[in-house]
Amino acid sequence: MTKLASLIPPRGSNKYELCIIASREARRLNDWSHRTGENIIGKVTATALERTIRQEVPFLYEDAPLPEA
């Protein structure tokens, strides 16, 4: 496990966007851990943030529906 202070977000990335993606990854990891009974070494949020900054978490943007006139 890497110290979080040593992780630097990729240039041009939005820190709020990283936070949202990492929180969803942490939730996913926590759910997986509860379902399988396997333990995650370290804190789930730290692991999720590390995976997000290293761009190991796939994500995509959903287009918002256009408002009807």
C-alpha cells in the first residue's frame, strides 16, 4: 500500500471528480468484501483513492437527457 501523500493526481484531472469516482469505488469494494467475506488489506477508502489516482478504475460519463421544450 502506498502512502496517500505520495500519490499525485494526474495533471488536468478534477479533484472533485476523483473524489466522486473514489467514493463509488470504495462502496463497490466494501460491497464486494461483504458479499464474498474476503478482507481488504488497509482502509477501503484509501485503496479506492489509490486505484482511482492510478487510473485503475474504469468510468464513463453519461449524457444527461435534454430538457423538453
